[in-house]
Amino acid sequence: MARHTGPVCRLCRREGQKLFLKGQKCYTDKCPVDRRAYPPGQHGPAQARRRKQSDYAVQLREKQKVKRIYGMHEKQFRNLFESAAKTDGITGENLLIALESRLDNVIFRMGFAVSRAAARQLIRHRHVEVNGRVTDVPSVQVTPGDEIAVKASSKDILPVQASLEARTRPSLQEWLALDEKARVGRMVRRPTRDDIPLAVQEQLIVELYSK
């Protein structure tokens, strides 16, 4: 699947809830999800009135929702799921922990970017360092003890400043530490399911991929 390049608000409307893909704009009164609470397209209102979805449809929508929240391709998502399935523990929780541990998500959680898409752009443009080395790979898995920093020459660029000063900026997660002035953060420990503030049912994704 190619990366979505159209209006991201359509993705939120398709899932029937805000996925916060546009950062601060999602908190305004003009959010399309609030104004048009039905799927996009000419048959949207009719879809909203349809009878109960099949089990497969519910599982598929949950998978699509999580995939869109983290901005991933189907192949990337499937590979991460297969890796989570081979890891000791509960597969669904392992999947969410692996998603949260991606570099682009960590940048977003630290407040250096207003969204995961913005975090990926920072990384791709080589503004981010991991343990003192510049990387341009958003999918890098961050491990406990890793130091994540905005490159010295990029500390005062507008996107980073605007994100750190945003009124709607989420609070820092307990598994992360941050020196906002120095633009440096660290993963203190691996996140647990209780640390992940997402209203998703990961077991549905496991059931979908287990068919």
C-alpha cells in the first residue's frame, strides 16, 4: 500500500473517531470528524445507518485504525506483527509496545513534533540523532538507555519550537525522560500496555492475522 497523500481527515472519518493525524488542528471546532460524523463518500450517511458489522469487518477496522495512527504501510505493519508473535508475552501487547518504540513515535511522544507524520519528516530531513549519530530511518526501534536528541544545528527550527510550545501538547510519558531546553530525551524503560494511551482492542488485530 502506498502512503496516503490525500486529506487525512477522511481517514479519521472512516474510522469514526479522531486519530490526531494533523496535530493541533485536530483540537479545533472545525475538525471534520465533529462536523460530519459519518464515513466519507457519497454513501457515507447510509453506511452510518447500516446494521451490525461482521466480526471480520470489526477486526479489519481495528487493524486499519492502528495502522493509520502510526502511519505505516501494510507490509511494515504485518512484519512488525510477525515479529511480535515470535516474542515472549502477549502478541497484541508486544505489537503495541513495538509501535510505541519506533523512533518517529518517540519523537512525537517527547513533544519534538506535533504529529507522527511531522516526526517522520524531522527524521527524514536528518534533524534527529540517536546516541550521538544522525539517523534518517523513522522505523528504528528505540531501546532503554538510548538518547534521542534534536541535532545541535536544528534545535531552534520552527517545527520543533512550535511543537514544544503548543498548548495541546500531550504530557510526557513515564517511560521517557526529557531535557526540553537541551532538546534531548531518553527512553528510561520499555513501555507497558498501561503506558499506551490508545483506545484500541489489539486482540482483534491478532484474531484478524490469525485467520
